[in-house]
Amino acid sequence: MKKLSLMLLIMLAFFLPACSDSNKPWLNIQTSINAFLNSDEYQEIVDGVINYPTEIQNKIYSYNQEYNVLNIYANILSSCFIIAEDFLGSFSITPLNSRMALSWSNNLNLIIQNFKNEVTVFNNAKNYYFNSVENIGLDNVIATGQLKVYKKAFYSLILKANEFNKNFLNAYSELYGNVQVSPSFTSLDASKAVAFSFSELTDIYISYAFTEFKGIHGQTTSFYVGLSILKNKLSYTDYNVNAYANWLTAYNDFQIEKDLFLKALNYVDLTTIAPTDAKSLTYKNKIENFVNYDANIFIDKTLSLIYY
């Protein structure tokens, strides 16, 4: 009888933690994403570290426009994981809206698996590209064509990474709360505002600079410069809560401008000849104003939340 009781205790000790986690799917979210972000297999991809053969790396360092832009691909790729890296710890506590946690756990697990599958496709495309240009000059027309194919594979990887970026943001917002709009603000509210803004800006930038140009990165604008500056300040953790009210006003205005910008992108094809009809010209001007002015106005307001 004692042996039976001991066996029951061992079985309970073994199964109870699993049962506990199954009843707390937010812990499963934390565990699965943490394992993914810190996996040796995916660490360099998550960090945006792509190791190139010497000849290609020299082209990148030489600021050759066709090759140097690969730094932007890598930078945007790593940007897609920052909000998860910064806010994953929140999933150790019970959410405000716990009934949606299981759905988000399943959703994020699927997205992580899709991303892992895309990493395999990307690595195959990368290795094929490296091998195909190994014995020819990089200025050769064949090498230039292979570079475009590789960039499109990189773009597909970025799209899958951005799916993770968007869905993590949505999951966090639904489970733990969105941007704070009440009159009383804390440092946590400011930190969320900064991270949420960066995540959203990254998504918008991908829609413009990558998707609009069919996977081949378009011309660099002040939008990218501002986004990079904001990214470099995300490591600072001292926040200016007094700037939050002004930021919130700018955030609400930005949502309107963002919607108009995305509508314009859907209407105008920037890869074709310049539009001539009035509506297309209006939308094109909206796009140019957004990437050169509107985005940076909001980025500056977001930077005002950080003491650096």
C-alpha cells in the first residue's frame, strides 16, 4: 500500500505542472516564445545576423547600393522580434483577459512554426545564391539577377517575421491591455507606448519599402532613418511620463494619417510610371508626405517619452 501511495505521489508530481500550464496558456506562450527566441538554431536569424562570403561582404562594406541595402533587410528582420523580447516577461502573470489566452497560444505557436519553415526556405535560397555567384564577378548581370532572387527570399522571411511581430502585439494588447488613455500615466505606460509604436512603425515600413516594391527594397527615406534612431534608443529604460499626454494626442493623429497612407499605397503602384490623374497624384503626394514628414513627426513624439 505504501508503494502504491508513493507511486501516486510520483505520478502527481510529474503531471501536475503540465496540468497547471494547460490551465494557464499564457505560461505556454511565454515558454514557447522564449524557447524560440533563445534557440541556437534561430538566434542569428532573430538577431538579423547574416554571414556572407567575403566577396559579398566587401560589396556591402563598400556601400554599393545594391548590396549595402542588405543591411536594411537584416535590420528590419531583427526589428520584428523586439517587442516580444521586451514584453515576454509579462506573460508570467495572469492576463486581464485570460479567456483569450488559449486562442493566442495556439495562434502564436502556429506563427512560430510558419516562421521556422520559412527560415529553412530562406537558408536554401541563401546557400543557392552563395554557390551561384561563387565563381563569377558580382557585377556580372547573372550575379545581379541572383541577388534579386535572394532579396525576394529575404523579403518572404521578413513577412513571416512581421506576422509574428503583429500577432504578438495584438496578443499582448488583448490579454494585458493596449495603449493607456486615462489621465494618470506610469513609466510602464510609457514603455508600452514606445514599444507598441516601434512595432507598428516597423509593420508600416515593411508595407511601404518592401511590399510596395514587390520584395525589392525601395528608396531609403527619412522614415527609415527615424525608425533606426528609435530602435537605437529602445535599450533606454528611463521614461518621461510628463510627455505622455502630448504623445497620446500625436498617436491618435498618427492613426488617421497611417490609415490614409495605407489606403494610398493600395491605390498607387510606385513601381510604375508617375501617375497623371488627380486622384493618383493626391495619393502619391500623401505617400511622399508620410514617409518624409508624418512618420518622423510621430517618431520624434515617441522619442520624447525616452530619457537618453
